Amino acid sequence: MTDYNSIMSDLKKGNYKNMYFLYGEEPYYIDKVSDYIETHCLDDMSREFDQIVVYGKDYERDMGPIVSAARRFPMMGKQVILVKEAQNIKKWEPLELYIQQPMASTVLVFCYKYGKPDKRLKVFKEFEKAGGVMMESNPLREFQMQKWVLDYVREWSAEHNLDITIDLKAVLLLVDSLGNDLTKIVGELDKLVIGMPQGTKVITPELIERNIGISKDFNVFELQNALRDGDVLKANRIVRYFSQSKQHPIQKELVSVFSWFQNLMLYHYLPDKSEPAVADALGINRFFVKDYAAAAKRFSAGKTFRVIGYIRETDARSKGIDNPSADDLALWQELIYKILHEAI
């Protein structure tokens, strides 16, 4: 198995392999590799004659024509065959014979999205042995997303010879609203950067609110800050906004609040509460360590434990367990009251 960075490093050096099988639940990296091959492997003239893009749904039961195309000799020295939506192909047997003797002049790329192939099949057991490159693209975990967005903006800025950075609160807004959908996040960031006022160097929460439509004041991170500060009015304003917005379903936001208090519990029992140690243990940016330190003064370990219990109970009730009538707003308001009054 080969990782994305290794593949891209080789491609940028002009080292193209004969076969690629790109698969996984996260389509972003599959698209990045296949798009690079599609736009860089052949020059413009060669692309006209020797580049073929086909779709798996058209060869669901018979991929023989794909193999036949891979075996033909190119017009200009090398050919590229891109098989998109390869997850729709049901019968892979014709590829078994091809991988035993692939054409040196063909670059054959399979893009298998939103899942994994049946690796018990002989063709996938033999693919790498035959010199093919396999890459699995898995979704990032929530705790990885902040660093990913920061790295993406930094790398994009360097690639375009710009000096653009992103505010950490802006990162949180994006991740909270768009989750770990890398393609969607990149699309929104690209549109935002293109539309930034001239001379602007920092992507701020205000820019995101104005250009993407994500509120900088009514989000789960501001709710966590309100709970940290004991601001009853602000917390209730935010949850009222949540109850009126389809973008903030109670179960989704409860997961974030739960994770925050879970991290706070871990913070209480860390032997080393220095900024680097806490950031490493909790998997957070050092910038946010001070928030946990402040929250720990309001919520002792015992109180934090009780809050986690309240959140679990609210989550169950939001799913209809022991809750005959309370709507989302009532559940939120009850939870806020318990956190800021009963747990203290």
C-alpha cells in the first residue's frame, strides 16, 4: 500500500507507474491523484489521441473493452486510461490476465470511491505484486481536521506565492459546519480566497460568515465558550438559534459538546498541565489550552463527570427515549440549566 504523499512525490518527478488503484471512503485524495495524472502525464497534443476517460457504470458486467484499450499501442509514445466510478464494476476477472503482463506504454488508473474492493479476489491480491500502486483514502477524524485545514491554507498560499493565513476560530467554524468533507471544505476555501478584498491576508470568522454563510456568533464553539464563562444568556441565545436552524441538529452539536467536556475530564487528570503537554494529550492546538484551563476552574472533575451524564441523558431524550413531548429547544434549555446551575 502506498500513501498519497509518496505517490504525488513520484508523479511530480515524472515517475509514472503502469497501474494505479485508488480507493476509499474519502474521494478528495483519489481525485487529487487522478486529476494530476490526467493533466500532467501527457502533453496537450498527446492527450487528444492517447488519453481515454471511461466510467465503471458502462462496464459493470464486462470490463473487457477497458483491458483491450489498455493493451493497444499509443499514437504518441504513451497512453493514459482513467476508469472513474470503478466501484460500479462487478466482474474484475479480465484484469487478472492484464496485470500479469501490463503494457509498458499504458498508465491505467482506477478510481474506486466510497468503499473498498473485495481484497479476497485474486486480482487485488496480485495487483501490487505486478507493479501496480494501491492507495486507500480514508476520511480524517474530527481531531485531525483543524491541522489539515491549517496545512491546506499554508500550502495553497505558498504554491500561489501569497501570504495568506487562517484564523483558528475560522478553522473551527469551517470544521463544525462542513465536517470532514475535504472536497467541500476546499471548495469553500477556494471561493473565499478568490473573493477576498485586496490586501486581506487573514481568513477570519467574519469573512467566513459573509462569504460562506456560517455564523461566527452562533456555533458550538461559542456555546462552549459561554459554558466556560458561565454566560447563561449567551448560551441560551445560541441554543435557541440552533433549534431554529437545520444546520445545527441537536444530536450533531451534542457530540461536539460531549467531546469538549470529555477532553476537560482528561485535562483534570493530566499530570503535566503545561501547554505543550496538554495540546499533545488532547490532540488540540496550543491556542486552545487556555480555554480548558479556564473551564477547569469552573467545572471540577466531579462536576465535569456530572455534566457528561447530563449530555448523555439529553442525547437519549433527543432520540425519543423517556421523552414524550420536549422539543429540541426545551431539551437544550434544560441541559444548559443543569450544566450552569445543578452541576456547579
